[in-house]
Amino acid sequence: MRITVFRRLMAEEFGAGRAAVLTSDHVFSGLGGRTIEQALGSGIPPKQIWREVCAAFDIPPERR
């Protein structure tokens, strides 16, 4: 998954404003205590991050 696809999925799921806040402020334990931006910066694949977001926010399987 490309980062642009990941960002599009985030915006579609949460809205552009909330997605921006989640990527910069929300710390995910499944990402080693990192925010999404920190995880992307440390080389964690966007697909892995998306899976963690889906698990953390109980996103239904059809939108994963």
C-alpha cells in the first residue's frame, strides 16, 4: 500500500480534519507507542499501520 492510498483511506474513514489529528496526535500501542506520522517516519509499512488503525477503531471488515 502506498502512503497516498493510506492517507486517502484515513480521510474517507474519519474525514480530513480528524484524520489529520489522528495521524499526528494519537499514540498507538500496536505501533510501539508511536503516532502514525512517527511510524511512517520510522519505516513501518502503511498497510501495517492501516491494520493497526482498523483494530484500534473497530473498523468493519468490509472497509479494511
